[in-house]
Amino acid sequence: MALQIESGQTILFIGDSITDCGRRATERPLGNGYVKLFADLVAIREPEKQITIINKGIGGDRVTGMQNRWTDDVMRHHPDWLSI
């Protein structure tokens, strides 16, 4: 089954430590968790698609933290798809 995400689109992941998974340290920019696994799966299954994947997870974050950074971390990227 093909992904519904089309070439040229952006998917942004935002959340807490499960999303972060080191994306702000040694495992930049996607981390070493499910966001990286998703990116690898897309690259293997549909290598012709040019999809931008952005990880904005922050370990220990809460909904109020995401609310405070929503404009900078989500809206300015104009994602076609969003995973919270």
C-alpha cells in the first residue's frame, strides 16, 4: 500500500521524549526513535518521493509547552501532515 503523502510534502512530528529521542543531541535531526524509523521506511518503500520530515519533539514537554512553541515549531513550517 502506497503512502498518501505525496512527493514535495512535509510531515512534522511534535511531542515529548518519545518523539525527541535525541534529535537535539547526537542523533540530529530526526532522533533515533519512531520518527527516524518512519523516515527510513519511506526511503526504502518509496525512494522516488521527496518528502521533508521534521522532528520537533522535546523530552519532558507537555501540551502547554507545545502551545507556547506552536507558531515557531509548527506553523512556520507549513506542514502538509502533522503527528502529535
